[in-house]
Amino acid sequence: MDPVERVVLAFPGERPKVAAVTAVARRDPSAPPPPAVTPAAGAPSITDQPARLGELGQQGLPTPEEFAAAKAKAKLLGV
């Protein structure tokens, strides 16, 4: 029988739920570590993203808060 772990799932606005998750495979401690993940060539680094978001805001694109408000308004209007 596989070991079972209990995981609490909590989403905003919902009651927490407990889910049983079967541990299918556990990493062998004697196995070599997995290869490091490297970003794709030409992909922006995480340190470049705040500057890029600032540029997009200056171009008139909505902030995440403005987008969420517009999305909520459209949902209320049935659009």
C-alpha cells in the first residue's frame, strides 16, 4: 500500500479542504540531483521584469489591479 499524505488546500474565499495525496514516487537520496533549470536563450531574467512592467505601465497598459477590476465589471455586465 502506498503511503498517503494529507494536504490542506485553501483558495481565497473558500473553506480549506483536506485532500489525500498518494505518494507515487519518492526521490532516492543516493541518486544524483536533477539537472539545474536554466532560462531559455533570450528569455528575460527575473531582475528585468520589474523594469519591463514599469515600461508597460507607461505605455498605458492596465495594472493587474485595473485588469481585475475590468474583468469583474465585465462579469457583472454579462460580457
